[in-house]
Amino acid sequence: MTTPTMPSSPAGDHPSDNSQHTQHPSPQTRRATTADQQQQRQSIVNHHTDDAGIGHSITAVDRSIAPAGRTAAPADRPAVSVDRPAMPDNPATSTVRDITYVDRDIISVGHTAESESAHRTASPHTATSPHTATSPHAPSSPHTARSPRTTTPRDWIPDQPGAWAMAILPTLAGMIVGGANTATVWLLIAWILCYCVQFTAARWLKSRFARRYLPPTVIYTVLLAAIGLPFVALHPTILWWAPLYIALAGLSFAAAWLRRERTLWGNAVAILAACTMAMVVGSFGNHAADARIPALANGGLPAAVVFLLAQFGSVLFVKTMIRERGNAGYLWASWIWHGVLLAAAFGLWGLLGFGRLFAMLTITCAWLMMRAVAMPLVARRRAVRPIAVGLVEMVSSLLVFAAVVMTF
């Protein structure tokens, strides 16, 4: 008669109905018990591995969003480890403890990254290990060495057409009014190089000696010396203007260093230097060859005065459109300035019998007054782009140039 077998207990004992002594479990029972225990242990191990994987993932994300320069520890740094006690048999207790250990690992890795960042900050010249892992999408950091920007074509040529017109047209008008010759053309070329030197050197100073602005500054200075020194040797009277332009150059570079070149006094320095060139170039023209005072022998002086008044009014107008838009003080200053110019031109035209001499100058001042009044009013209702303001000022500069050439 076969003895029935009771369900196995957790301890593996199998009591019998008709036997008083303990029997050994059958091979099938032992294999089932062993399989259950292995499955339980594998579940605990898998749970621990998942938690550790979460920890590694969090650490990787933490490293990827860390600022550039805060990198993972090099390969030669000992790995951070936390001693753990033997894994308990109860999976419920194991889960809580395993998560605690993972959190400790994350904190330890964070301290390691902070120590590495502090080490790099204290030693900025320390070479980066080839094993150091950095995230390609990591944002920049103040401690990260940035490669200097290379010189671009825009660093060589002034990119403001209105500024080109204001700088060159007075010199060109002085050459025409004074009588063009080799000396005046030579001075025109030298002045263009002077403008390029001032433009690039001002950027170099404003950027606190950025390397990208140094090559244009050096090359333009060398070219200016190559063109200017022979002119000084052949025409030493040009040195009479040296004190004025040394002072203006010093003020211009000081404004660039202080980053005040857009202020009224900074603009006034640039305007005075550009407009005075009408007198300088005119003094070397054909009309001043036998004059006792060449600078006053032709229309160089009145041409310089007209350009000076018109260009300072242009500065006030542009400020009311861009930098000082909505500023009532600048708006009234621009209107008053242009109103006085129009009244003076109309008065001179009337004193001369309303002939052809000051007609063009009066028309030009009327145009300057209309654009100074109309465009700020239009800008109150709709946006006016800076490029539109620049194009209007180019037209204004050309009108002033034509009025000076036709009048003087």
C-alpha cells in the first residue's frame, strides 16, 4: 500500500500518516526547493542590479548636465565604493537597503565630481586626461578655456555705410573745392587708411585687446605709415595739423576704452576730425598754391563748418530714432538744432538776393528739418528699422555734399 505524501513545508519536512519516524525528502522535492531558493535569490540580485542601474543612469545624467570643466574622474583615480553588508534573505528588507546604498553611491560620485572641478579650477593649466569623459552638449563654464575667435572679413572693413559717408565726404568735398591734384588725392587715400586704423584700433581697445582685432590694426597702421611718412617728408607743413589730430585721436581712443564712443562727446570728436579734413585737404589744393594762409584761401573753412553743423544734427536725429527713441529732450534738441540751421541758410539766401548761391544749401537744410520732424512722428505709430534710418542719412549726407560743392 502506497503512503500518501503531504505538501512540503518551507523547512523541507514531510510527516507520514502511518510512520512515526522522519523520512528524507525525495529527489523531486529537493530539486523543487532548490529551484525556489535560486529564483528568490535571483529576484533579489535583479532588484539590486536594477537599483544600481538607476544609480548609474542618474549619475550619467548628472555628469551630462554638469558645466563644462566638471568632468568625471580620470581613469587613474580610484573608484568610489561603499562597503555593503551581506545581502539578507528577505527581499522586502533588501529593496529598502539597496536603494539607500544606491543613494550613497550617487552622493559619493557627486563629491568626486566636485573635488575634480575644484582641482581643475585651482590648476587651470592642468592637462586633461585622455580618459576624461565630457558631454558634448555640456554648457560653457567660466572656468572653461574658450578658444579665441578668428579674424573675419567684417573685422577689416567698417560695416556702417552712413559712417563711411560721414568720414569720407568732407575730405572729398575739400579736394574738389580746393582744386584736385596729386597731394589732395594722396591725402584722401591716407585719410581712408586713418579711418580704418581708428575703426579697428577702437574695437581692439573696446574688447580689451582681443586677438581677432589685432591683425587688422597692425596691418592698417603699417600701410598708413608707408603712405603717410613719404607725404610728410615732401609736405612738412602738414605737421601744423598734428597737435589737433593727436588730441582728437587720444580722445577717440579714450572713448573706445571707456566704451563711450556713442555718447555725444564721443560722436563730436569723430565729427570734428572728419569735417576738419575739408580744410586740411583744401589747403593743399591748386587754389591755395600761392595763398598766405592756405587753409583760408578757398572754400575749405565754410565747407568744414557746414559739414560739422549738418553731421552733429544727424547724430541728434539718429539718437531720436534708435538709442534715445521716445526721449523728449533729444527730440526737442534735434528739432531746435535743425530749425536754427534752416533759419540761418534761409537768412543767408535772402541777404544775397535769393540767387543761386545759397539755394541748394537752403533746400538741403529744409530736407534735414523735414526728416528730423517727420520720421520720429512716424516711429511713434509704426516700427522703423535702423537700416531705413541709415539709408535716409546716406541721402542726407549726399545732399550736404552736393550743396557744399555747388555753394563754395
